[in-house]
Amino acid sequence: GAVVSQHPSWVICKSGTSVKIECRSLDFQATTMFWYRQFPKQSLMLMATSNEGSKATYEQGVEKDKFLINHASLTLSTLTVTSAHPEDSSFYICSAQTGPGSPLHFGNGTRLTVT
Amino acid sequence: DAKTTQPTSMDCAEGRAANLPCNHSTISGNEYVYWYRQIHSQGPQYIIHGLKNNETNEMASLIITEDRKSSTLILPHATLRDTAVYYCIVEKAGGSYIPTFGRGTSLIVHP
């Protein structure tokens, strides 16, 4: 149980375009979803916390107008990287929780390459 | 939330037990110890968590010291597929928290 599906697994886009990444909890309802970014050989960096039906809470230094997060239902959160630039190229990972303090269940990540 | 410290890297022979330590000396009474691992180019995977009692599941065992200031994740019979980065984090039960990851321990299991 507790499967999180993230799509797409990889994407290549041109500079200036937008990319949407989906994160779905397949067999449970996720009250909270988290979005992380990971650069090569580094740890996961939390970008934002997303609660169903409310605005996401962004970490310091993360531009909310550039990384749009929507958590429209208890099973789906999306991250849209707007006007992507090469420096946005990274590994983006979502995770979901059934409730506060419960284990995190992660998607398999999305490798974004901006050319 | 309490911070954790872990060795940067470890290695172990296939079939032997892998013991991964974690120090969390500032842990508070309502914080759990969670372990995750990340195999290269994949999303992290939940392994196990505990509060103060030792825990075991199909993946691993978690030994927490009596003062709760440190813990050890034990993979009883490591395989090559256990090669991964292992993260130890602490988080509060109930209430909201921000799960943050340190650099973890890179475990290499060799033949």
C-alpha cells in the first residue's frame, strides 16, 4: 500500500516554456504533500508544503510565482515550473502523508532538463 | 525539529549485517526517529520508524538507545540492492512539521 505515482519520470523542455509535474497518491488520501528538489550528489531540498484545498507554503528562497503548486484533491498535487531556465534543471520529487507525523511516501521523481 | 548527524559513507560485505548509526542528541520526547533510503535516481523509500522501543519490520530493525540520543538501523543480511543513501530524520508525532533531510549515509554493499 501507500503508493505515490509521479509523472512524467523525465522531461526535456526548451528555455521559456512551462512544465507540469503530477503527483498522485494511488491508494490513500494525502492530507499533505511535499515537493522537493535534488541536485546531483546533494540531499533533498524542501521547496514547499501543500495541503489540500489551501495555498502552498513555500520555503525561503523558492519563488512561488515560478513554481506553482496546486493541491486540488486529496489524491493529486501538481507542480508547474513556469518559464523554465537551464538552472531549473534538477530532479523533482514529491511525497505524501496520510496525516501529520505519519511516514512520507515518495514518488519516483521527475528529471527535468531545460535546454 | 531535532537535527541528526550520520557518517558520510559506509560499506559492508554482501550477506553481512549493515549497522547504520544516527546521532540525534537534541531529540525531544514527542519526536519519532524515521529512516528512509534513496537508491540512485529514484525517490526515497520509507524504511522504519520508532519512538523509544526497538522496532523490526520486513526491511530492517531499528535500535534506539535508552536515552534516545542515538539510534542504529540494522539491515540484517545486506544485499547489493541495499546500496543506497540512508537518511535518518526526526519528526514530531501529530502536529505539523517540516521533514528536512540531511546528507545521509551512503552505504555501499560489495560482493
